[in-house]
Amino acid sequence: MREIEFRGKSVDTKEWVCGYYIYDEIVREHLIIPAPTNGDFRYCGVPVDPKTVGQLVGRPAGKKAYKGDVLKRFHYKDAATKKSEYLYHVVKWNERRLQWEAVNINDINIPEDERTGTLSLYVYALGGAFEIIGNEIDSPELLKEAT
């Protein structure tokens, strides 16, 4: 069964909150309702900034990955000479392909059809070890530094 979870930054504490995401039309707030820890489900939503809300897209290689996460992976540029580099990607949804993708950070502002450094997140995870080094919200400088 697919795990459904969202995260967003609390309006009050600026901390990440994980759980179920709803928009409450009565109070006009975006809320994350943390998953119950003891089976006692009570409506106690935490107001979050809607710009920070991201869906859990899966657990590639056993790591929780959310929309907007920045990934770093070691890559041999040339196996014969052992020249290597790090590749940086951002987790994004591709509406045309209906899949989560690891988009090369150099391709973020390019239309989906013209991107060259993009892999489905599943294929990306099969390609070897990677680490989640941040996300677009907390560390936007990663998107600039890696280019």
C-alpha cells in the first residue's frame, strides 16, 4: 500500500510538520494534521505555509523523499580515467509523464519537454547511492551553488 504523507512549515514555529494535508474552508487555513501516535485520532491541525507543502513521493533507497528535496549523487564522468563529479537534482512532479522525477538543477527553469538531465525518481534510486542534502525551502542556495 502506498504511504500518503505531506510536510509543511508551521506558520507559528517555522518547523517542519508531517502528516495529512487539508485546506480548512471554515477558518481558511492550510493545515497538516500529524498522524496519531497512539491510535487516538483528533482533529488538531497545525497551520502551515502553503508554499512549503510537499508530498512524500516515496522511499527510494529507504530514504523519505518529498517534493522539492535536493539530492546529491556521485557520478563517474569517465570510467577509464576515473574522473568523477557530483550530480545535483531536485524532486519535481512531471505533469505530462505523470511521474515524480529527479530533475538536474541546471534544467529547473527549462520546460519539461526540453529537459535533458531528468530521470524518473525510481530509475534515479536504482542508479546508486544518493543523499538528500536539503530542500528548496530551507536551502535555496543549494540550487545556485551546485550549478
